[in-house]
Amino acid sequence: MIVFDENIHQRSLMDAVAKWYPGRVVSITELRPHSIIKDEGIPALLHRVRGATLSWPD
């Protein structure tokens, strides 16, 4: 699973990654819907998701 930061609003980028990546490609907000996810909470959230990786722009 590849997890994108919520600030990546270009669905086309996620769709492009999904074309070559065999696993699931999601936004971090899909892992905990209807809640605010603070930056410091992301590592703990990702540790609960098997095989998740976070990507964000520099």
C-alpha cells in the first residue's frame, strides 16, 4: 500500500502511481475518515496499517 499525504490533491498523480504499483494507493484521509490527522499522528496510524508507506512533496 502506498499512502499519500492529504495535501496531494491531484488524483491524476495517485492514478498514475496506481497504474504501475500492484498494491493499493490511497490518501492518508482514507485510513481514518471524518477526522483530522495531525502530522505527529501519522507514524502511529501507519504502524497500524500493514505494509503502508507515506509519500509527500518536498
